[in-house]
Amino acid sequence: MPPASDPPQGACIFCSIARHEAPARIVHEDEQTIAFLDIFPLSRGHTLVVPKAHVDRLTDLPPDQYAPLMSTLARVCRRVEKMSRHYNIGINQGALAGQIVFHLHFHVIPRYEDQPTFPRHRRGITDQEAVELAALLSTDASPPG
Ligand code: AMP
Ligand code: ZN
């Protein structure tokens, strides 16, 4: 039984779009990737870049698909730059991070003059926190199992 965050492929909206069974405004497609407009855009031109293979998260993506996905991401970014040279690229990974579609996707979100983007006020970081975090992030996770 798959976990709730990993729907069977038949129930996945992005798999349906990749199979051309659900409607989408597709802006790029090749053998391994597809890019289409977000149906509830955060800004004009908000685009999703998606591997056709159903994986929930980046860490599940087979490494031979990194390059095609990155290539499509860069292609979409170049196109978005026709609209704005300011944009965010993001992945929401996990429900607590705001993921609602559990099929890996990059968001490319153009930013325009009239839109505030990030909160200006951020908490600082102590040296000790920085040392601990850098140590944690400097080594690879051990493989599961
Ligand atoms: P996330 O929160 O990262 O999982 O984002 C999922 C994104 O998919 C949201 O921005 C939705 O607006 C978008 N979305 C959901 N269903 C569709 C759809 N059928 N076509 C295009 N975008 C969609
Ligand atoms: Zn899927």
C-alpha cells in the first residue's frame, strides 16, 4: 500500500497531463519532461517543469533524468526572461512545505515590479547554529535501509 502522499499514477494529475489525458497549456515537451502553465498562477507566466516519470520528490528521481529536467528548466527560464528577468525557481517538497501535487515539479515564478516577493525581516543566525548546520549539510545522507 503506497503512502497517502504517493498516489497511484492513474490518479496523479501531472501523470494525466503527461499522457495528454488531462488538459494543460503545454509550453514544452520532450521524451522525458513536460512544462505547462500553472492553473492557479502566482504571477503572469508561472510555469511548472515536470519529469514525465512519476516521482514524488527530487531524491527519488533517477539520476539519468537530472540532465533532461535541468535542460527543460533552463529552457523555460530563458523563455520566462522574455517576460521578466526576475523570477523564483522552487520545489515544494512535502505537505509541510506546501506540496499539494505529489509529482515532482519545479515552479518558475516570474516577478514584476508591483509584487513584493520575500519578507524583508529575517532572523539572523548565530555562529554556533551556522557551524552545526554547515556540518549537517556538508555530508550526504546515508541511503535508506
Ligand atoms: P505544489 O504546491 O508545489 O504541489 O504546487 C502544485 C501546483 O500545481 C499549484 O501551483 C497548482 O496551482 C498547480 N496545479 C494543480 N493542478 C494543476 C493542473 N491541472 N494544471 C496546471 N497546474 C496545476
Ligand atoms: Zn504523477
